[in-house]
Amino acid sequence: MKLLQAKLAKYTAPQEAKAAGVYPYFRAISSEQEPEVIINGKKVLMFGSNCYSGLVSDPRIKEAAIEAIKKYGTGCAGSPFLNGTLDLHKQLEARIAEYIGKEDVMIYSTGFEVNLGVVSCLTGREDYILWDEQDHASIIEGRRLSFSQSLKYRHNDMESLEKQLQKCAPDKVKLIVTDGVFSMEGDVANLPEIVRLAKKYDAQVMVDEAHGIGVFGKGGRGTCDHYGVTDDVDLIMGTFSKSFASLGGFIATDKEITNFLRHHSRSYIFTASITPASTAAALKAIDIMEAEPERQEHLWEMTNFALDGFRNMGCEIGHTSTPIIPLFIRDDFKTFAITRDLFDEGIFVNPVVSPAVAPNDTLIRFSLMSTHTREQVETALEKVQKVFRAHNLIP
């Protein structure tokens, strides 16, 4: 066996989980990602989706995507820097700028590429990136690629952030990067205090709204809108793969920053543009979210109902206050076993283990969509209670 293969052959965790009958990944879905999906011919309730708006199979969005394919074809065959910019892309950028409330917008091919391409190139060798220890992996990879000094602060701990800001040279750029809603544990960044500290120490702020858009703010505009700090946050990132029911991502900011990024951000310059279908789908999703606030209202009704249900049955759910509900298990194997048992009961949830969370923070990630019914949530609560009792996690 060659050296590389011999080295990698020592990684046997997936094989061990499969042998134990608890391997939880790559479950192939053979239907639309509705609140109920079909896997291996079996109907299960989907509580593992990130489409908080519930628009991923909306017929209006599908029709918009189909019409875009008819006009533009299936792809762009190049990056936006060269031959891959469509007038449709420009329409979406202008629409998002208006929607978010920023001067300019750039569209990337994925949300991961936004954080990778923005965080890695905005600041220089003598500058600073300050980041929450529970920031998304794409932010972590971006700061790893940056030549700037990297300062980590404790999760949502403003005293820790201030101590890190005090280490920075006053005349250098200081970029605070945080999730708006933290993707695994569902808690919300203390944006008002982050903005206050940024002003105090002459720092800039970038907020990842991947899990905030469609959930918080007027028309689903996100946590920055919710807290009224949109004008104070310098860069707002979002993804199309969640509430926008599509694929891609964006950065919303001012024209000085986008001018630089368009000519320096490698994950933008050297990646093919998002497809016409994805672009049209995201455009239509914004229109629907703005026109149908009842979707967001229902999402919060189901969220609060589920939060109360889990608390009442004795589940440990941390500090979440969002449609992302972590059910802490704190044991890798048991997390996998519970995922399997819930699936057998007809409930699809996602196991979250290291390195997505700390080894002692493993959890089941239960997430809600605006299309879930009360009856479906009630069923899920009943099944979770049954399985958790069987594993001696609750009374």
C-alpha cells in the first residue's frame, strides 16, 4: 500500500460506526425536502433541515428556476470576474442590497466561499481578526488563510472580547467576525454589545447571517435588523442555501469594500458563478418572505412550542432561543444511537459531534421550518421523549 493510503487507512471511525449499526450520515432522500421526506421508501418527519422559511419546494420558486434555465441555460461556464456575470446576477445583487439595507452586494457560489474569501483577504499582516470560538467553520478557515493576527474570544463573552480588543494596536484594522445565530447551539450573538465595543475601540464588525435570515428581523432580514444595528455592522454575510431555498451566498457592505473584494477575493475570482436557476430561486424567495410574514410568525409559534416542550420533558437545550434546538447528549456513541433510534421512530434529526462541537458537547440538532404543523411537532416531541427515556437521559 502507498504511504498516503496507508496513513489514511488508519482512520476507521466510519467503519466502526457502520459495524455498530449507528452510522448516521449520507442518508439519501428520494423526495422534496418537505416536513415529511422519503428515505429508503420510508416516510419520516424532517427535523434536520436548514430551510427555516420552508420555501425549498415552493412551486413559485421552482417555476422561477425553470424559467431561468430556459433563458440562460444550466450554468455560466466561468467566474463572475470573466465570463460568468449575468444581468440576472446583477438584479439579485441589487435586490439583496435593498433587502438587507447596504450599499452594495457581491454574490458568491456558496456561503462557505463568502466567509473563506472575505475573511482571508480583507485585513493585512499588521491587522487583527477577532472571532468567537464557536464561529462557523467557514470563518475559521478564512482566518486561517489570513496573514492577520488572530485573536479568539470566549463564546458570546463580551468581557473576553474587550480584553482581546485591548491587545490590538489602536491604529490598525480590527475586524470582529461573529455568527448572528450560532449554527449548532442556536443561541444569538450579543450584537448590541459587540457594536458598542467596536465603536469604543474603533473596530469593524462582520456578521454571518446564514441562520438569522428568514428567522429574525422584518421580512426575515436577520439579527442585525432585529437589533437595529444594520448601519453599525460593516459587513453582513448571508447564504442562499437555507431560507432562500437555493444555493450560493453574498456579502453586503459598502462599495469601497466590494471594490477591493471583487479584485482580490480568490474564492470569488476563481470559482464559477452560481447557476441561473439558483439566482432566480433566491430572487423569488426574497419576494415571498417579504410578502408573506405569516411564514415567519408560524415558524416562531412552532419554535416556542417546541422549546417549551423540550424544557418541560427535562431535555438539556442550552441557551437557544431560535428554531435551532440542541438536545445535549454529551457522548458520541449515544448521540449516534439516539439518532438511529429516532429515525426508526420516524424522526430525522442530525447528530453533532466533534469537531463541529467540543467533545463533551455532543448533541442532537433539532431544527424547525415554517411549514411544520403543530401535529408534526407534537409527534416529534413524543418520539424524542420515548427515545430519551429509553437512554436514561430524562425522567
